[in-house]
Amino acid sequence: MYGRKLDPHPLQPGTTVRELVDQHFFAYNSARLREACQLLSRRILTTDATVGVTLSGALTPTGLGYAALVPLIEAGFIDWIISTGANLYHDIHRSLGFELYGTTPNVNDLELRERHIIRIYDILFDQDVLLKSDAFLRRVLQAPEFQRSMSTAELHYLLGKYVREREKVLGTRYRSLLGAAYEAGVPIYTSSPGDSTIGMNVAAMRLAGSELRFDVEADVNETTAIVYGAKSSGGQSAVVIFGGGSPKNFILQTEPQIQEIMGIPEKGHDYFIQFTDARVDTGGLSGATPSEAMTWGKVDPDQLPDTVVCYTDSTIAMPVLAAYLLDACRPRPLKRLYDRRAELVARLREAYLQHAPPDDVDALPPESAGGAVVGRATPQPEG
């Protein structure tokens, strides 16, 4: 009736992260972080659940790409990713041999501007880091294999190949998120591809004749196919959300896409874990608290108890979660979902054609706002 007995005891030298979380994270958001760690380690990662992770906010400049995300990918704990483009762009700086520095947020920004130094809160780096990273991107994106329309997963996979090769040539110990995902076959999508330096470079190159284009419809279909493939094969779908924004909605909308748009019977994601500092009453979490998301079909109502929202900084939650999982869980076989995209989309297409809603056009008013007749075309006599 009362739940877990709170039985504190003194911390000891040598306490591990796992011991700290299990035995000392008693209440408030420390308890929510404990619940997230335990839900992932005891339920999600002990099964064949497909784990999707979203990334927003400036996480990789802090070093968490190499420190936390790469080990999780290589252990098979992350199967697919939706990220802001900024997290992918800034994560390649160290892989290209550039340096970032920690400082205090209380600095003179005008002086930094005059010295051509860029600041991300308490992280500093020289403006040349951006200029030289852009030059690397443009040189890579000029390659023939990029001269076509492609999903963002394809773009990031190909880019990851070049970044990983650059790491090997330089002999750097750093590993990028893109390079690790390339080797592990983990697809990475960007829900707003134009909203980042990668997208800005693609746009500029388009003016110079590049044929590279983002296929946003492919992104929607591929991400939906990943979730449908997990659920239709008897497995489960788990989402782990760091921050919010567009990546959060993009991973959650896969279920309404299956149910509402395609008419395929489904119930929602099975597991929902979010780390956020947003508030629901100001709209920052609109549509995406677990119970509210359930009304959209994003979360399976039968699985609502298997949801955790931890109100804390992602730069606190991510390293604690990663250290806990790497200590508590055995590595899982890689799903290599990138390699299976065509197969998964074909399976989704087959289900869509089987369950597609009847043509609703006849239910519309006979005339559109523009005066054109709306409805089925009248057959014309032959000859």
C-alpha cells in the first residue's frame, strides 16, 4: 500500500553509479531517474524491444556523443535515433581534430565576438572550427553518391562513413555519433533537416548545382516502418527522449501515422521515457506527457505504467543512465535497422494497402474553395 520503504544508509567510498542509483535515489526526480534506469535495464533491454532515442539541445558539444551515446550504440542499446542536425554537426568537430573548451557562462560575449570565439553556454571554440568543419562537409557532399534525393538516414549513413574514415586517418581517439552509427547500422534521422549547419551547407550547395535533396517523405515512412516492423513482428517499441522539440514529436508521431493516417490497427509505443526541463502548463510538453500522448495513440494505454518522465537536465541524466546500463546489462545483438529499411518499408506498404481507409473524397462538399469539382472522376465513353 505504501510502496517502497525508504531505508537510507550512509554513502561509502567507492560507491558505483549503479549502487548510487539503486540505493540512494529515493524521491523526486532522482527517483524518476532510478525508475528510468531500472525500466530500461530490467524490462526493455532484456527483451527484443526496439529502442529509439531522440536528441535535442546541445548535448554532443559537451562530449556526451563520444562518452555516452557511442558506447550505448556499440552495446546494442540504441537501435535508431532522431536528432537535431546541430547535435550531429557539432559532434564531428573532435573527430576532425578540433578542440572545444569548458569555461564559465559569465564571460564577455563582445570580447569573444571580437576574438572570433564561439560560445555554447559554458563551451568555447574558435570560429575556425566551424569554417573548417563546413569545408569538410562541402567536400564530402560533392561526392557522386550524394547527388540525388535521399532520406536523412541515408545522408547521415554516408556522411558517417567519411567521418569514420577521417578519424582513422587522423588517429584520433574520439569517435563520432555519425561514425559509430554507420558501423553499427543504426539509422539517424533529423526531423528538421534545414534547421542546422548541415542543412545550411546542403542549401548553399544546391545554389551551386548540387543535386542533393532531403526526402522528408522517406523519413516519415522509414521511421514509421521501423516502429511497425517492431510491433507487427511480435516485439515492442520503446522511446527514450532527451529534451523535446521536433525530434520528440517525430518519434511519437509514428504511431498516429500507423493508426490515424494508414488505418492499420495498433495501440501505441510500449515504453516511454523522457528527460526534460519543460513544463506542461506552458505548452512545452503539449501532446507529449505519457497520458496526453496516449489520447493521440502515441502510447499504448495498457502500458501507461511503463512510462517515466524525469524533470532534469539531459547532461545529468545521460551519463548516469549510460553508466548504469553499461554496468547492469549485457550487450545486445545489433539490429542493423539501417540495412533493413527497404524491407521494413515494403512491409509497411503492404499493411497500408490492406488497411487503407476507404476513399473519403466522396464525403467532401461537391465544390472546393477554388470552385473545382471534388469527387470521383466521371468515366468518359470510349471512342
